[in-house]
Amino acid sequence: MEHEVEATVSGIGAGFMSFSQKCVAYGFGFIDVFLHTMLIFGWSAFTEMYKKEGYFRISQIMVYAASFAGLIIFMLGVIRDYLGPGFSLIATKIVLTLGYVMMWQAVPGELDNLLYGWVLQYGAGVTLMIGNLPNSRLFEWSLFLITVNTLGANLSQFNGQIWELISDSTSLTSCDLSAIWGCLTIFSIFTGVLFQPWNTVTTETRAGRTFLSIFRAGDLWIEKRETSPMANVKATMKCFASPVYISTVLLFSVGNFISHMSLSLINDFIFDRKDVIEASGSTYEDYLSFFNITKTVINTAASPILGFLMQFLRNKYNAEKYDERLIQLVWPYILFVLSLGLMTIGVFQSSIGSIWLVFISLSFVMRIGYFYELFSVEICFPYSTMGIGFAIIEIVGGVINFAEEPIIERNRTTGELDWFNYTIAAGLGIALLPVFIQLPLTFKHGTTCHTYLDRTRQKMLKEQVNENGDNFVKAGKIQPQE
């Protein structure tokens, strides 16, 4: 059936994705995120499994994975911004496979260090989640579908429990399961080439093309920039002096640091309140299970609700009073600060109620921190800067994660969680800074300094809109591929 689509002048009739192809691409992207982002939220389950198998220094794996992953994301981001999302997708899955191969070869007590393959897995997994943003732009409700896609990351935490269950009930070890996941990654390389968009998809056109359709049409399958990779990085960096980017870095870094530190110490946090828990008739194991369930339920429910809210309100704001892009981030910001404030109250108490307060608020902090990062870069920055933009945020967050080690070490040597508690409170203070950095721009009351620092971002966004307007026209009749 013929229908009108928006296409490039040079690409009319060149095999743009039909609606059914878009759905298939989105589905495969969701599966990728589900399979490979498990370390973001599910490390506690892997910790228990590795302890049973006799591995050592497990707590440091998460610290180093979160700390060094930014370098991997940066490398893949340069590929994405310079050569296009298609090449970035393949490169990401190759790195992911290497991570699984390393873990496959790990041996308890002998080759424990090969578990640092999680560093590669984590970096590639986060990049994979980011790299699937174009799949959401294929549809009208792109903001909502981004949050649905991140549900894959939320559900991915069950992979740790699935691994542990399989390991306990069969003869398969964590190494064997790493090999299986590596094979699934190799298979997904082929599905990426066959079904997922190879070109940069924009919300203005929603036109995607697979590698095969581009190859068959004889078109260029490399979206190579005219400048060198380094020149492209330098040009992109000018955009990141914006108060909007600074606020995004601050919020993500706080959320990421607190999330990973809390996941590393949540077992100790619960054990520290063991007397209170047992007095209530429950056990340490019960509350560890309660935390995992609470985290999963809240993360799963919060994403689509926030996504629906942002999609619904996308065109409801008065553009004369508010910045139409930045205003969409206000609700996630308020919820993030509120959650972190409640968590701060909870960690300084020792009652059953405070334990649940920490469980619930931490779950929101974990979810909204990543949520805010994704939407801030997706909504407020040009597509040409996204790969590097995400990477720098992850690098800064990763460097800050090195501060986890002395906090974890103090708990290990003294059994105290005082540094952990004070760090949560300090994070709340940092999270309040965007009130002065970004909100003035949001409500169009920014100072001259705000406007000056934000000028490059605004200019690049206008150029992007104008470029799409010049390059994309209403095509005549195009026969979509089925």
C-alpha cells in the first residue's frame, strides 16, 4: 500500500522502513537492552552467585566497571558521531562479546581478574541502551517509547537472578552462562544488520533505512563527517559549555554514584539493621529479597509513567513563558531531588520504616538518574553530539565513582556506614545546584551569563531544525518495503 513519508531528496524510493519493519527493529532493540544492561541495576544478584563460586574482590568489580565504562562509551560515541549509528551498533556488540569471552575464561582463585570483563560489558551495555534511541524516533510517541525501551534495562536485572537460579539448579557455572550470552550477542550482530536502522533517524522525518536497503540502493552506508574525528570532537565540545549540560552531568553523576555505591553496600546496610529486622519477625535474607522486588517494581512502573507524562505534556507548555525543551525536564528533576531527600532522611534512621524509605527512594534515584540523562541529551542537544555527549557524562560519573572505594573500605574494616550516610546527604546538596544553573533558562529568566554559555547549544539546535527542513521534503508516492 502506497503512502506518503518524509524522505531525503536523494533518497526517495530508496527503501525506507515500513511500519512493520519499524516495529521489528524496536522489538530487537528492546531484546538487546534486556539481555545486556543487567549490570546497571542487577549487580547484587551477581554478587551472591560469585561468592558461592569462590571468587574474590567482587565488590571492586562494580566500582571499576562504573568507573572505566565511560572510556568505552566515549570510544563508541566517537564512532557513532563520526560514522553513524549503524557502525556504532556493530562496534558496541563486538566489545560486548569480548567482555563475555573474558568472563567465560574466569576461574575462581586463579583467574578472578578476568571478571573485569564486566567493565567491557557494562560500557557496551550502556552504549547499547543509548544506541537504541533511534528506534524510538521511528514512531510518533518517541519519548514514551524511549521509556518503554529502558524497561528492558529494568527487567534486565532479573538476568542476575536467572543466572543464579540456573547455576543453583544445573551444572552450569557463571562462566558457561557468560558464553551463552556471548553467543546471543554474536547472533544479535546479524539481526542489527538485517532489521535495525543504519542511518541517523530524526524526530522530524522518522525515516529509517536498514543496511541492506542502503546497500541495495547503492547509497553511501557510512555517514562520515566532512571533518576529522578530532575536529568533530572539538566542535561538539563547544556545545557542552551550556548550563543545561553542566546540570545533566551533575545530576547523573550524583545519581550514578549513589546508585552504584548503594548497590555495593546494600547488603551491609540491611545487615547493619539486622537486630531491628529480626525483632520484627523477618530475616536479613527476607529484606534483601524485599529490596530487589521493590527496586524492580518501582523501576518498571516509573519509566512508562514518566514517559507518558513527558509525551503528553510535550506540546502543552506556553512557549512564550518556558523553553519548550527544558521545561520537559522539570518533573523528573523534582522527583529526583525529592527521592534523594527522602533517602537522606532514611539512612540516618534505624527503624523498619526507614529501611523501606531507603528501599523506595533509592529505587527512584536509580531510575530517574538514568532517565534524566537520556532525556536531557535526547531532547536538548543536537543528534550530531549525542554519542560524545553521553560518553562525557559517563566518564565524569565514572571518575567520581572511584570515591566509592574508600567508603566501601571503611565499611569493610570498621563495619560503619557513617561515610555512606554523609555521602548521601552531600549528594542531595549537589543535586540542588541546577536550581541556579538550569532552571533560570527553563523559565526564560536566565542572566546574560546563562544565555552566553548556552548560545552554542541553541545555535546548533536551530541549524539542525533548518537542515532537516531543507533536506527533507514531502515525497510523492513511495512503496515501502515489506
